[in-house]
Amino acid sequence: MERVKEAIKGYINHLQQSAAESRKESDKAYDNGDLGLSGYYRGQWIANEGTAIALTTILSKYKEEEQ
């Protein structure tokens, strides 16, 4: 089970990095006046960040149940 937790932690890290990149791209598109592209990247940012938060919550609840 430890390998699964490590894989999930790696995926969470990837999602957080992707969310940060999407946020930067959203800001850049907004500054350039492309509201459609900005909205697309904002959606990606929110979805990735939300998924990372959900997975982190699941892992923490699993740790509580193990103890």
C-alpha cells in the first residue's frame, strides 16, 4: 500500500504544478485581452487544484483510519 500512497503523492504534486502553470497562463492570456483562453486556463487551474485537494484529503483520512 505504501507504493500506492507514494504514487498518489506524486500525482498530487504533478496536479499542483500543473495548476500553478495554468494560473500563470490564465493571467498572461487575460493581460493580452484573450478572455476565452484565460477562462480555459482558469478552468484547468481550478480543476487541477480541486483534484489535488480532494486526493490530499483522502490520503489524510486514510492515515487517520490506519492509526
